[in-house]
Amino acid sequence: MALPSKAAAFFDVDNTLIRGSTLYFLGRGMYQRGFFTKKDISRFVLANLRFRLTGQEKPEVIARYQQAATDFIGGHSVTQIEAIGQEIYDEYVSPHLWQETIEIAHTHLAAGEEVWLVTAAPEDMAHLIANRLGFTGAIGSKAEIKGDTYTGKLLGNLLHGREKAVGITALAAERNFDLSKCFAYSDSHNDLPLLEAVGNPRVINPDAILRILALRDGWPIHDFRRMRVLNRWLGPIVSRLAALGTLITPQRRKRK
């Protein structure tokens, strides 16, 4: 007899759960501890900003970010990076958490639903964040390990864009989730595949394109950004006008 299917809530991390970039915080903390030079951190930050700000999915842009995502931990032991990760969480990640997003996540937990983080950042760091917040677990980009040492290479693809949908689909099969009953939260239009893979998409602190698409499709919108008067008052008006005018008409896949 088949077990009844379960529901889960999937949360993007950067700018959805945390104000800023998890990978940037990790790199900053390692730089301050003397793990690499100013030149190294500059190259890493440039790749990170280019990827985050352009929102492009061009292969060469993703490749630069993908290399930055794992190269800087190469040669360091898993135990060492885990200890540093705990310190970095306390110093940088914790002060930048969106408490409102955490409250939403705990609402799902209280309803008996699992809560998973889904991020392009290293999976080990994502697990650390999930554990500290009392969430069920996390999936992220997997860094190769030999013995107790990171090689600096990525295992598989960067968990970005369509790869997030692939990731939660595999997780759903493993843990018996019914994706039509699941929830997904993100701030970025790059996560449309993730949002469209579930029956209950939600957006948090959305970028302009995602806000328009969410309004068009009737997805709930949560915006926790403070001190953004123009965004709070003019943003929804502009977005509705744009949605009504169909200024953006991307190719969309039908949800199953």
C-alpha cells in the first residue's frame, strides 16, 4: 500500500531568506581570516556581482560564477570550513536574515510540512543555515570532496535556474512529496522554473520582472524591504500597468 504523499515548502536563500549573498558572506569571512588575497576576493566578488546583478543565464556568466562558487574553498578541509561557516553565520548571515520569511517557514513547519532551502550556494553552507533555523534540510551546489578536503571543483551543475526545479523534483521522488501541494518562495525571475514546478508559487521581495509575472498570474507577493517608499507605493502601480499592457511576454511552461 502506497504511503500518502506529503507537502513541503521550498525557499530560495539569497534576498528571499537573507538580505544579500550567502556566497559573498562566506568569501568575506574567509578573506578576513587570511584564506586568500585581495586579488582573489576581488575576482570572486566581481563574478558574484556580475551573476547577481545582470540576472543573465549566458553560459559564460554562469561558468564564472560556478567556478567562484567552489574554487575559493579548494584545498581546505571540510572540518575547517564547517567551523568557519558557523562563525560566519553568527557574524554575517544571522544579522541579515529576513525574520518575516522565517516566520512563514515556521508556519509551514507548524502545519506538518517540511521546509527546504534551495540555493546555488554551496550545499554545506545551506545545510548549516537550515540546521540553525530549525528547517528540515537544504539542497545546493555540491562541492567535490576527496578525503576531508575540498578539491575546488563542482559536482554536477550549479543549482541555478532550471536546475532548482530538477533538484526539487528529485527530492520529491525521494521523500514522497506531491509537488502540486507544495509551496515555493523566491525573489528572482531566474527561479521561475522552481516556482512553476509547484502548485503554490509565492514571491518574496521580488525583482521587477518577477513582480509583474506574479501580478499577472495571481501569485501572492510578500515584500519585507523597508525604507523603500517608491517601491512600496509606485512599484505595484507600475507593475500592474506593465502586466495589463503585457510588456513582458516570456515563453512559459505549463505546470503539471
